[in-house]
Amino acid sequence: MKKLIFFLLFTLLSAPMYIYGKSGFAMWQIPSQVNTIGNSYVFLTDKGRVIVMDGGMKDETLFLRGFIAALGNEVEAWIVTHPHNDHVGALTEILKEPKGMKIHKVYHSRFSDDLLRCEQPYDKYAFEFYEVLDKSGIEVLNQTIPGLTERIDGLNFKILGVTNEEFRMNPYNNSSMIIRVWDKEKSIVFLGDAGVECGNKVLTGPFRKDLDCDYLQVAHHGQQGCNEQFYKTIKFKACLWPTPLWVWNNDQGQGINTGNLKTFETRHWMDEIGIKEHHVTCVDGLFKLE
Ligand SMILES: [Fe+2]
């Protein structure tokens, strides 16, 4: 009898470990469903709660709905790096019509109307996103200064950079939130679409040490994001690339590296740094990190 009770207790107490894995969270890098530059990450904590970062483009809404539904259709926290349509398009559609999906909190760093108007025609998507977010009734945590640290089950995240109203060159990308996510076994830094100024502001700021990590999401889908000095200053072991094939190969129909994108420059820097582990959405497909 004692043996039976011990067995049942052991089975019940260890069940979440079997279901959700040994570490604090699992993360999926979601590949583009329409061969474009959507940016989308989904996390599942060790206690089964779901966190989403960005979510990709409007055309990827159906896929994302299915992915989240398979995990229980309830999102504890949705983190938005910046309101470009390749990051908030799907979320905008979900907020318009949740179809049963429950979202508890949205974390973002809101742009002023003045900053929003700096990029046309993208401002129309951003204004629409803010409009539906305001109407949603969801709790919104607007980050006006960096430094917030949150823990959801075994997943920790920290906001290292927020909206930079002072940068009017490349204004949306240079106002990407920069976010560190970690558990006891791994750390990931998400650069969103950070441009040179946005990256360097964190690099020279009080959260510099938080940029060192195991996995680094390369800025702006891997090209024309942060600069060579940024990548060669921080320490990381592997790269996450939310990058479709035509961006990865800089090929817009005329052959490899014939376009005007700078992806091969970033790829070359990574070779020089000695990074051997790359997870590229157009190469790996759906990538799960545990
Ligand atoms: Fe983007």
C-alpha cells in the first residue's frame, strides 16, 4: 500500500515535468506562412501557460490561431516589440475578433501619434492596432522606461529597451522593445527590428550585461538592423533568424545575393564571430527550443 501511495504521489508531482519539459519554458520560432517577413515566437511555461511575442502578419492569423488553440487558447502575456504590420498584423486581427481566445495582458511601449506619423503608409496599420487594443478591454502594460522584470512560472523576461522618440531616422525599427527571456538553463535576447541607434542605446546603457545570452534573435530579420560593433561586442552562442528565403539569400528573383538587402553582411559577421549554430525560419521551419 505504501509503495502504491508513493508511486501515485511521484507520478502526480512529476506529471507537469513530463508534459511541459524540464526547463522553465519551451519556445517555438514560427516560420512565415506566406514567405514574407513576419516575426512570431510562442512560449510555453513549465506550468503550461502561453506567452506570445509579436505574432506575424495579417495573412498568418489563421495559422497562429490554430497554434495557440492547440496550447489551450489562452495567452497569459502578449509582448509586442513595435507596431509594424509584420509584427502586429495577426494580433490586430485576433483583437478584432478573438473567436474564443483569451488574452490576459499585453506588454508594449506605445508610440506617440507624432512618432506614428513618421512612417507612411505603415502608420495606418499601427493606428489600427492601437485602436483595437484600446477597445479590447485587455490589461495593457505600457513600458515608458526600460528595466521591468517579470516572472511567469519558470519563464523570466526583462525589458532592456523601449520606444525611442528621439530617433526619427528609421523611426519604427529604432523604437523596437529589446527583451531578454530566460530560465535556469537558457537565455534569449530579442532585438525586434532594432536599428543601429536603438541597439547602441542599450549597448551603452545600464542593461548592457543583459544583452549577453545563449540565443540572439538577429535584428530586423537579419539585415540592416544592429551594426557590426554591436554584434562583435556582446556575447552569444547561437542565432535566431526570423527570415524568409528571399531575405536569407538576398534574392529577389535574380539569384543569390543580387538584391539590395544586407543579409550576407550580417551572415559574414556571424562567421567572423565564430557562431556555428543558426536557426533560420526558412531553413529550419518550425524550431522548438527547450
Ligand atoms: Fe519586421
